[in-house]
Amino acid sequence: FSFISMNWKGEPLINYETVVNMISTTTTRSGLKIKAQLD
């Protein structure tokens, strides 16, 4: 979860859509890309 935390950069997590958007834009230098959707 450290890469997800670094991607948030202190932005308030005001709703589920914001959380999903932050998670889905997370990547790593080694090429990991995250796909997330609200269920």
C-alpha cells in the first residue's frame, strides 16, 4: 500500500469515487498498473 499512499499526497478522501480514482492511477517504476472500480 505504500505506492497508493504516495499517490494520494494528502488529498482528502471525501467519498468512494475519490478513493477509487486514487487507487486506479497508482503505478510503480517496475511497471505495475492498478485497475480499480467501485463495486
